[in-house]
Amino acid sequence: MDPSAYFSLLFSDYTLRTISLGTVLMGIVCGVLGSFALLRRRSLLGDAVSHAALPGIVLAFMITGTKDPWLFFLGAILSGLAGAVWIIGISARTHLKTDTSLGLVLSVFFGLGILLLTMVQRQPNANQAGLDSFLFGQAATLMVSDVIMIAVVGLGSLILVAVFWKEFKLLSFDPQYAGTLGFKVRLLDILLTSLIVVAIVLGLQTVGVVLMSAMLLAPAAAARQWTNSLGTMVLLAGIFGALSGLTGTAFSTFSDKAATGPVIVLSATLLVVVSFFFSPGRGLLFKQIRLYRNRKSLRLHKTLSVMYEIASAHEEFSHPHSVSILNDFRGYSKKCLRELEARNLIVLKENTWMLTREGYEQAEMDHPENQGR
């Protein structure tokens, strides 16, 4: 795929521009609000709510008989919020754990949604065509009215996040302390959960019920690997979400057999994998590099310490010693000796060594008996 060809087509093709704008806006909203879902340890809530939204969409069509995106949004919001309330209520009022309530609500609402969808599809009229696209998403069906809805609702959600930034930040890290400061923790939790539900519903038409949980969490999980700051994390998550939407749309555009929704999710997942390996603070690659450097530093330190003990037993610390005297010490190696020589801590000549003045002073300072003096 040639990126220049895609961007050239982006500015000339009306349909592609509409789809790309919709997926980018959806990615930004999901990334920002997914950060709070991740920090609040409500990762599975996105999966349950996305499945719970399906019966609301179908009921909205059954009641009105029209496929208005605003009616679908309203039905999905009401159904998704009902699922979220059930999850919280079951967890709070019974002995069942949160994962059990999530599984129950997900199964019951999704089963109801599939039942209603089957009933609608058996009706004689053809107006119900396309409702099943909410299962796996169909970004190609995005229209200008859909993009306007995503933009308006998404912008409103982001504004609320900005207004309640301090409260949401405190709620995410220490809700008990927020309560002692006089904040209405329960109301804030309801508001934040509602915004997360809104983000999930906005992405249903693009990514679908089945994959929406990944779209909510993947940008946030990728961003979390790069920073410890909530502000930076939310900003990066929004960027990663937008990039996933744009990349997924681009690849599906140049591939006739690739559906946009799954490719968007795979793009977000690829960002997570790259972040897990290459982020400087938490990346697996940099962790291994730091581990190797720490082990190397420890070997050098131990070898120099043994050399100091040997040298301090003689009147003259620079007295030459045979390398074979280190055979009883398993930590040393020829490579280790060469490294100490390169740092001008020892002088190595064939099979003998002696500490330099700098090496002796360094070893004496680091020796456990001399610590704290």
C-alpha cells in the first residue's frame, strides 16, 4: 500500500473521507475514555456493555421502524447503561464477584439481542437489512449523519472529561481519598461509567459488538507503557486510537477482502505489541537491556572486590598477581578482566594483573567494610 496514494484518495474521494473521519473520531474518543476504564480496572466492562447495547439497537428499530442513527444511539445507550447498572447492582447486592456479574449480563443481553435480531430479520419487509452489521461492524456504511453524531457526542464527552478532569483523576487512583475530600464518589463513578458507555456505543457501527472491547482498551494499554502521567497517557491513547482508525481504514481500502473494523482492531493491537516491546520505561526489550547491564555491572563489582581483598593482603597493592589466583572465584571471566582494564581499574599483562591506584581506591570505597565511613 502506497501511503501517498491513500492520502491523495483521501482528499478526492468523498466516501473514503467520510469513513476515515468517522473512524479517527471514534478512535480518539475510545482512547481517551478507555484510559479511565483501564485505570479503574473495568476492562471487561467494555465487553459486557457492548454486548448489552445490541438489544437496545434492535428494539429502537422495532419500535420506530426506521434506521435513524440517533435512535440507534439512544437505544444502545439505554440498553448499555441498563447492563452497566445490572453489573454494579449484582456485584454490590449479592455475593457474586464482578467477573461473574459481567459474564451473566453479557450472556443475557447478547442472547436477547440475537433473539430480537432473528425476529426482525424474519419480517417480510426489507427495511431491516443491515442491522446485523452491528455484530462485527461495517465502517463502509458510515454516512455523514453518522460522522456528525460521533463528532457531536464525542466532543461533548471530551468536554465533560476536561471539566471533571481533577475529579476523574482522583477517582481513578484513590476513590477513598476523594470521598474524604467531600467529592460525590458515587455520582462521579456513574458519570464516568456513562461516558465509557457512550464511547462504546459510538464505535459499534464501525468495529462491532464483538470487537468493541479491544478498541476501547488497546490504545489505552499501549499508551500506558510509555508514561506514568495520566495527562500524557490520555493524550497518547487518543493519538493511538486515531492512528488505529486511520491505518485500519487505509488497509481495508486497498484490500477488497479486509473488513475495516477487524483491521482497525488489529492495528490497535499492533501498537500494543510494539509498546510492550519498545517503550523505554516498561518495554520488554529495554528491560532485558537494563537487566544485562545490571548483571554486567554486578560481575565487574564483585570481581574488583575480590581483587581488592587479594591486593589488600599484601603490603603493596600494585603487587602483580597471577590470573589463576581468581580460579576460586566463579564470577570473573577474561571478558570481565578486559572490561576492568578498559576502565583503567586494573593492569592486565598476559596472565598477571594488578590494581591501578584508581582501581584500588574505587574498590576500597565500594567494599562493604568501608561503607558508611
